[in-house]
Amino acid sequence: MTPVTLSLSHDFADALPALARPWSADPAPAPRLLVLNEALADELGLDAGFLRSPEGVDLLVGAALPEGAQPVAQGYAGHQFGGFSPRLGDGRALLLGELTAPDGSLRDIHLKGSGPTPFARAGDGLAAVGPMLREYVMSEAMHALGIPTTRSLAVVATGREVLREAALPGALLVRTASSHLRVGSVEFARGTGDIAVLRAVVDYAIARHHPEAADEDVPALGLFRAVVAAQADLVARWMLVGFIHGVMNTDNMTLSGETIDYGPCAFLDAYDPATVYSSIDTGGRYAYGNQPYIAEWNLARLAEAMLPLFDDDLERAVELAQGVLAEFRPRFAEARAAGMRRKLGLADARVSDEQVEALAGDFHEMLERKRADYTSTFRSLSAAGRGDAAGLEASLGADPALAGWLDRWRVHAPDAEVMDAANPIYVPRNHLVEEALAAATAGNLEPLGWLTTVLSTPFTERAGAERYAQPAGPDFAAGYQTFCGT
């Protein structure tokens, strides 16, 4: 029996029945907890000891529902690689309900890989161990880096084989989020043709995520402005750490500004703005350097879906939407510039934005010319700021522009401590992630445990963790691809 203290509300299902399909998780033949995020459990007010018990594992796979739970599959639409799909939804996922955390916030408890739903579109609704653990590793690493993200509470092996290219061990991810409302949720609501449904989604998003928008003359426009700002800040943070989402469809863009859906994601190794790792992104639409432009494109689709709520006159509605959308580029540029100022250690306000931008631009040009490792080269700036440029020279030393760049940079007395806090030592390096996932799929969770431990403190050097800071060898990096895992 689940503890009486644990209860879930059904806010989403009550507020937006047009986007909710009551459903239940498929039974897991032999559920076994693979990994539990005890720190997150504590934040949510959950008893980790209970979650590790057989009754707790039953809860985590949706077999034993706590008080108040009314699981639903959520409906949403989406522009996928530019083409519109009006009916996507949770094909293999369930919202168990919402939990009120000790801090008073409402958090979704969501299952991924829990079996087919009415939105499954002929899919099996299942997931394999590797992709679910990838999301666990990536989302928790992003959280440690200070980047807004959905989070992973647990991964549970189901005891069921999943057929992909081969038979793989099945698993289920328990994900938490401030909500799972997406741009695609608004697109789905608009597609119903019922303005009341569209208004309900917008009002719910305002109440849950951006309550300040309710005080604006046009609350829907206030919501749009808030989402534009949140996404500009989020994507700037992605770019600053070299993160590539890999599949920035509108159904993978939240209204809250949290990163969601870690499918074919990866982190840059050698710096190149055209980098694409995703096997399905054959045209490079979602390349690292394209991410700000795609975010803006996605936000334009959000505006289109919301137009009837901006103004009764279509021309005026479009004009208002365009005015708010135009705020994205300067907001992104401001967030990126502030982050780059920290990465270069130039916190002194007397260093102009133009000087920071010139130094950052020239540094990135050297990175690209030398195909230098993004993470370790930026981290080496801290030592260079303290007078030891050996690491930086090892990465960029053959570039004739380096000596002059160092002179221009050092004249501003860069602050090494600021750089230490902005440039991570450890990110989920692709070769280490693949190594850990392969071992876990084969039944050995030890490499995953070490990796997640190191990634939990990305800015702090750990004795004995040198290999976690080192780039992959050329044999791995050449032709490396990531996959959605669906």
C-alpha cells in the first residue's frame, strides 16, 4: 500500500479535458528499479526508502496509484522537421498527476515507456533501457549545469523485451516537470476549432507558469511574451555549454522554458556550428548553430496558434504577434552576451559589450579553425587567466591569432573565479555516455553510477576523474550519431 501522505492532484485533466485521455499503464512483468534520484525524491517530499520497496516500484510503474491519481495521456500537435502533424500526443507516456512539493510548487509525475495510448499511432508504446537512462543522465547533468530542465526521478526495468533493430531490455522513465505544456499543446487546442479550448489552455499556462501575464491588457499576448523570453534565455544557455537538442520540434518546446525530451541530444566535442549528431536530422535543420533560429521559428508557430486571442482583427493580431516575436533576438543576444562575458571572465562593467563580443567572436573562430574541443578549451581559460596558458596553447597554440588574442584579453584582467563558475570541467561526453549505456544495457550499472556522480558537480575538479574531462579519440568522434530510441 502507498503511504497515505502521498497524493496526486489531477489539475491538468480537470482544467483541459479536451487534451486529456484517461488511460492506464501497461503491466510491467517484472519491474526492477535501476536508478533512483534520491536528491530529487527529497526535493519532492518523497520517501526514497519507500520508493525502493516493491510497493514503491509498483507506484513508479503506474501499477499502484496513489490517492487522487487519474492518469491521462496528453494530446498535443507539432511541427516536426517543419511539417505539421495535428495529432501527436503521448503515444507511450502517461501523466499520473501533479504533486505539491514541500516548497508549494506543483510538479508533474509522468511516465515514459508505459505502453501504448490512444495517441500511439501504431507504435508499441514501450522504451528500452538505454534511451531512458540517456534521458536520466542528460537531464540531471543539465540541472547540475543550472539549465532549466525536466528531471528524472527514476528508471525502472520492466522485465519486458522491446523490439527495435534487435531485442532490447525494456524500461520506463519517471519524469518530473513544472508541467508538460508545449507549443504543440496550444497548436492542438487551436486545431479543435473551439476558441474556448484554446482560451482554456492559454489561461491554464498563465496560471501555472506565467501569472504576471494575467495583469496585462491582453493576457494571451503577455503569455506569448513570457514564453519568448523564457525560450530565448534557455537556448542561450544551451549554446553556452555546447548542448545540441537534436529534435527541436514544436512538441518538444515547453511553455515553462524547461528543456524536454532528451532523444538524440548530445554535447559538442570539436567546435563546429554545423554539428549534427541526430541520425534523423539528415538535412541539418537542428544543427548546433541553428538552434536560436529554430526556436524563433517555433515561437512564430505558437503565435499563429494564439492569434484569435490577441485581437479580433486578424491584421492587428498579426501586428501584435510580430512585435512580441521581434523581442526574441535581442533577448537571446543579451542572454548569450552575458553568459559569454562570464565564460571569458570579463565581469568588469568597464569592459564594453563590443569588446566582449569581439573577443568571443575571435575565440570561436580559432575554435572552429582548429576543431578544438569546446568544453576543455573554454575551461583552460581559467588557468590562462592565472598565468598558465599551456592548456590553451595545447588546444589552439598552432593558431597564429592566439598570441594577439591573449594580449587583448589579458589587458582586461579576466577573473579566473568567474570563469571557474561558468565553464564546466565535466559535461556528458558522448563517448562516456555511450559507454555507460552499453554497460547498463548489459546489466552493469557501475559506469553509469560513476558518470552521474561526476556530472553532479560539473564545475568542481575531482581527484581521479581526469578521464571524464577528456575528449573522445578521433576514431569515436568521426561519424558519431545519436538516435531517438523510439
